Amino acid sequence: MDDDQAIVDLVTTFLDDVDDIRTYGETDPAVAVERVREDAVECVVSDYHMPGMDGLELLSAVREIDPEMPFILFTGRGSESVASEAVSAGVTDYIRKSTSTDQYHLLANRVRNAVEGRRARTNYREVFDAASDAILVVDPESETIVDANRATERLWGYDASALESRPVEDLLVDATHVRDTAPTGGDRPETVEVRCVRADGDRFWAEASLESRTFEGQNLRLAVFRDVTQRRNRERAIDRLVTGQQELLAAESEAALGAAAANVAVDVLSLEAATVYARDGAALATLASAGMPTPADRESRARHTLGGNEPVLETTDNWRELHVPVGDRGVVVGVAARTRSFAAHEYSLAMALGNSLDTALERIERERQLRDRGERLAQRRGELRTSDRINAVIRNVHWSLVRASSLEEIERLVCERLAASDPYSSVWMGRYDVDAEEIDPSAAAGLAGGLGDPVPLADAPATLSAAITGPSTEIVQDVSLEPDADQTILRGSDHRSIAYVPVVNRSSLYGVVAIAADEPDVFGDGEREVLGELGELIGAAITATRRERALFGDDVVELEFEVTSGDSLVGGLSSAVDDRVDVESILETGDDALSMFVTVPGIDADRIDEVGAEHANVRSVEAVDERRGRYEIVVDRAPLIDDLTDLGASMGRMWGEAGRVRFAIEFPGDVDVRRCVALMDSAYESTSLVARRELVGDAGTDRFGAPIPEDLTDRQREVLRVAYETGFFEWPRARTGEEVAERLDISQSTFTEHLRSGERKVFEALFGDPT
């Protein structure tokens, strides 16, 4: 813009020769203003002295249209006063005209710089306002807000423009911590948690990331805020739940337990009220309440949740009710405002409370049963002689089981010891074949007719079938009064009374022991229960033998399974790092927990904690060697472990990749593969058997040929294994002896004793006795 057409033509001609500049030339200021309003103008170059509207008046008119439009004053009649006035008015640049053509090169460069600066500021603003986290730019000297993005409106409820020049402490409950921890430099921002206050007075917690930056020569503080109120509330609720679970464990009666559970529910889930119902036959009875009175119709609604697997949210006219199943023992009903919504983690907390209450109720029920049993035993003091006799039999059998080294020897010794104990006369033992649904004779003592042939379950005596399908100990007190009781199993003996004892270990049924006597009514009232314990004792010995066969035997089967359901911790870790995750070993730690030693590349303990938080069974995460990516993860012991142990299983290899998990589990050669698959299917939503391998080992060594000392005790093996896995033998040591001892819950001197004894035995097996 210049009132001299010759100058306009000269300047536009020169600037249009520059590749990235396209120029409009005007001599009328009013037309120039309309050009700015209607066309894509990015910079205005104007003379100062012009009739009707001088350059500064044109600047004012342009800035009314676009407050940030670059404006360069290009004048030949300047003076110091004009330059000063131009700077005060906010011109982008000021250039004096001259006769040299170099002035046009200078002008082109000043135009380009002005436009690029405007574009950079525009891009910064777009990114600044598009950020999802609230961002404040603060002057560290005045502690006032220089700029704020749009996300601050959502977080604090103030219009972003209204925050400019406002003290930052207006947004914080206490700004001291932010000022004290604000960094003065460095590559990484400093993160703190602060309490904030919204425009409506509501308070919340935010995570603030603070760092110092220089913007256009000015030192400023950049503060990025993220609302973490829900996370803090969740952490507080989890801490309260853990404390509440201890209260549940300490309760000594159902009434005290119910009162504790109701108070914990109100506190953990921030409820208006809570009621605990316990099952009473087909109905529910109120055990305890906290908060408002319980409406009469709430019990009928809660009954539908009994025995469920997840909480159910019900909406009534005035309230919202969260029905939390307590197994099949009861229901906890939490009451909240009708507008209340429950987050996913609150459902998990509620279910954890329900499970804890279920466990506590089961404990109280068992304690009551134990008391009742004690009372019954007190009433049967007259049967002490019989009890002493059967206990002596149990001890005799028990010592035989301790010495047995194979399944066949266990079966033989059981039959021989029982048959040699008065008043028993003959004993027969058979293994249950699930596939064939028949009982295969395996050992006998005192039978003139020998073992006999396999007995189909369909053709077996009714009492024997009941013992297998129960499984429970079944007794025939007088065979002469029940002619169909048995003529196929204990043939060749003149028995009058029989006890069929199932051989079980937790959920696994191995077979049955038939014990016969020549007299009727031999088995007293308390003998049924003791014989049942004998069956469990035999089952435990068989389980231990099968596990030893899987570890050290020649006939071993390795089954490899793949889990693709996505609900596995190892699978989750492999997805998080997008790499393979190896489980090096799994150790039992007591307290129904397992320690998994895993190698996870490219991840830190905090990230593993985040993945573990998605799995309710994870108890703790600890880095063993963070540089190598080795961690110890303590998890709850799953029922699947016990079921596999019953089958003689030994964990081989386990790894995860791309969210999928592979298990390589070793079993004795005679394992029921279909049962193994069924167990895995019941534990995970999507499981497949991908491989079956026959493994060959050497007795007395492990899979790698290392000698296994026969006299190495279980405790010594555990101490050596935990010391090895936790880095005690590394140099420098990852764990001291005191730390490993604390991990094992023993004194350091006891740890040292077991360690030295175990090392000596291992080296003797490796190098021979030094004497």
C-alpha cells in the first residue's frame, strides 16, 4: 500500500519475482482494507505518510480484522518519532526506503520472516489447544498464568482466556509444593501430585508435570495437568479393602463378620448404605446393615444374585442397588444415589469383597463344624479303643507309604499292612480307568482267589459304585444281610463286613481299597471318617510318586498347551512389550501364593505393575535384575495348580508371545491326557493342546544330566532354589543372605545352615565324598 502508483508498481514487480511471494498492490487504503478482509493476505507492507489514512491508521484498521496480521511499515519519510510511534502501535517491522535495490531483498526477507513467524505461532496454538491434558504457561517471577489451552476449561471450569494474568495459586489448594518443586532446567520434567480446586469449589487431585522453557526469549514454566482423582480414589479403596479383609479374617462370629463386611462395603465403594444377607435355606436372612434401614422388598431382589459370578446393578425408584454375590452363601447389597455410576474397578473391588466374605463365612462354618466334631468326639469317648486301633493301622500304613518309591509298591504295602491289622482279614485294591469306566485290580492281600479280572463300573456292587462316584467311604456291616453287596471283588474269602474306601487327592480319584473282615459290624461309627482320611493319605502318596516320576522317571510325557483367550498375565506382558516373555521358574511360597520368575525384555517394574493391576491374582512385582529384564511376580495359587499336581504334573517350560501363552507340562507316562485337556479348558476360555512328546530321562539325574542328591531335603532344595532364583549367587549379589532369609520367613542362621548343608550334598553328588 502506497499512495504513489510508481512505487507500488516497483515494489510489487520486485516481490513477485520471489518464488514464494504473490503481491497485491493498492493506492487506496479503503480498498487495501477490503483486500485484507476478503483475500488470503498474510502480510501488509505500507507507506507511512498517505492522504486520508496514514500507515498507522491502516495498521489499526487491519488489526481489527486480524489482530495478529504481520504489518511492515516501509517508508522514506521516517524519523525517530515515527519509528517510536510505529513500534508502540505494534508494527511487525519498520524499514526505511532507499535508492538501493538491496532494500527489496531486505524487504522480501522481512516479509518471509514475519509470515513464517505467524504460521509457527498458529501451528503452536493449534497443537496447544488440541492437547487432551490441561496446559498452563506460567511466569515464574509473578506466578501468574501467561496462557492456557482449551483443556483447562474442562478441568477447572474456567474460560481459558479468563485465566490469563490470574495467579496460578487460584487453581490450587496449596501452590507451595508446585513452586518448591518447579525445575530450573534439565532434560526431564518433574512430576508431582497436587490438590486443585474448580470454579465451582469442587476439589480434585491432579498429576502435574513441570518444566522450564524459553519462549521468544522469555523464561516460562510449562505445567501439564491430568486429573488422577479416580486413580487415587481407587488406590485408597484398595488399601481400605485390604484392611477390611483383615477385619473379616479376625471376626469370630457370623454377626461380627456381617457388621464388618457392611462397614467395609460402605467405605470402599462410597455407598449410602450396605446390607449383608446370609443364605437361610431357600431364603436370605439379614446378617448386618450399615447406613439407612433396609427396605422389606430388597431381600427378594437380592436373592436372584445368589451364587452368581459378578455384581448386578439394580435401579429402583429412588436408589441404585449393587448386588454382590458371596458365593452361594449370601449377598451384599450396596445402596447409592440413583444418579451414581460404578466404574469397572469398583465392580472388581465389590467382587473381591464378596469373595473375601465368602472365604470368611466358610472359615467360620468350618470352625463351627470342627467344634461340633469335637463335641461329637467327646460324646464318643467310649469308642477310644476302636480309634486307637484304627490310628495304629493308619500309622503303620503311613510309614509304609513314606518308604515306598513306586506306585506298585504303594499298592502292595497298603494291602499287606491293612490285611495284617486286626480285625481285617483281606484287602483288595483297584485303579479306576476313566476311559474304560472299569476298575482294574492292582494289588491284594489275604485273598485266596487272587486279584481277579477288571470290573466294569456298571457291573460292580452298588456299594462299590457309590464309593467311586461319590467319592465317599461306603460300609456294608453284614454281607449276609445284603447278598448283592459283593461277590466279585473279594472272592475266595469268608468276609462278613466290607468298607470301600476311595483313594483320592483333592479332586483326583485314583481308585478304591476294599477292606474286609470276617465278623459283622466291625466298622464303628467313627471308622468311616478315619478310613476316608486314609484314602486321602494314600492318594497324596500316589500324587507325590507320580510327580517324582514326572521329574526323574524314564517314562515321561510332555504336553504343550496354548492359551489364546487374552486373560493370562504372561500373555498380557508379551502384548505390552511386543516381544517374547519367558517364565524361568515357578516356586511355591506358602500362603497360597506362587513366585513366577520371568524375563521381560524392554520393560520396567512400573509397567509390569500396570499390566499386573489388570489381573486380580497378582500380589506383588519386584525386580531381580532390571538390566536383564528379570522380575519376580507373586500371584495367587490357582486351583489349576492343585489339579495338575494331583496328576503328577511338573512345570517344564512356559512363555508368552503376541498375547498367546504356551505351557509345557511334564506328566508320568500313564497320564490321562483327556483329563489334562479338560482341566486346562476349565481354567482358561480358549485353550488348545498343540503338542505331545515322549521324554527320556535317567534315574538319579534331572533332564540335563545333573546329579540329584538323594538325601537332599525338601527344605534344602527350596532354600537353594530361592537363593538361586533371587540372585544370591550372582556377583555382585542381587540379594543378601539376610534378604533371602526374610523372603523364606526364616532366620539368617537357619538359612545359612540349610544353604551350606544343601551345597555340600550337591557337591558330594557332583564330585564324590571327599573322604
